[in-house]
Amino acid sequence: MSSKTEGLEKVKSEIVDVERKVTLFGDLLGELSTSDEKRKYLWKEIYSNAVEDRASAQILYISLFSQLMQHDSDHLTKGQMLVRYLERMHRSNEQLLKLAEMIKASEDESSTIVVEDCFDEIEKGM
């Protein structure tokens, strides 16, 4: 198989993997009972965008890196682009971490016990 064909296969597998990740994340969000549907939808969009951005940058990074390894003469130009792709992947990772923090905070907020509510429930039961 030629390197161009292998590259296309790599791109296809990355796209399929992104779709699988987004589906799994959607399933995970479906298991959360305390968050409203609008919030879950936005979280899924944020996740999808971050994962797609990261995969795209990774594909471009790998492609450019392989070109750089074959033709060492253009290191200055290609090196700067490689740094940009790495930065894009880093920003995507930060977005994913921030999203995880948001989901955790939402779950923590909804599971907080309010003492007055407990007393009201006890009084209703009597």
C-alpha cells in the first residue's frame, strides 16, 4: 500500500473513532439523571467539537511531520506549522478538561442536600 493510501486510511479511521467517542459520550450523558436535556445537548456539542478539532490537528500534524522527515530542508516553515498543530491539540485537551469540570460541578450542585428540604419532606410524611 502506498503512503498516500495509508494516510487516507488513517484519516478515515480517525473520523470513525471521533464518531465512536461522541456516541459513547452521548451515552454517558444519557446516564446523568440530574442535568437537563439542553445542558446535555450543549455538552455533547462542546465535546464533539473538541474531539474533532483534536483529531483534525493530529492528522495534519502526522502528515506534515512525515513530510518533514522526508525533506529536511524546509524545517523552519514546517516546524512552525507543527507547533501550531500541537497548540491546537493542547487547546482541545483543555476544553475537554474544562467540560469535565463543568459536568462534575453540575452533578455536585444537584446532589447537594439542603437541610430545610429534608425537614420539609419529613413533615410532609407525618
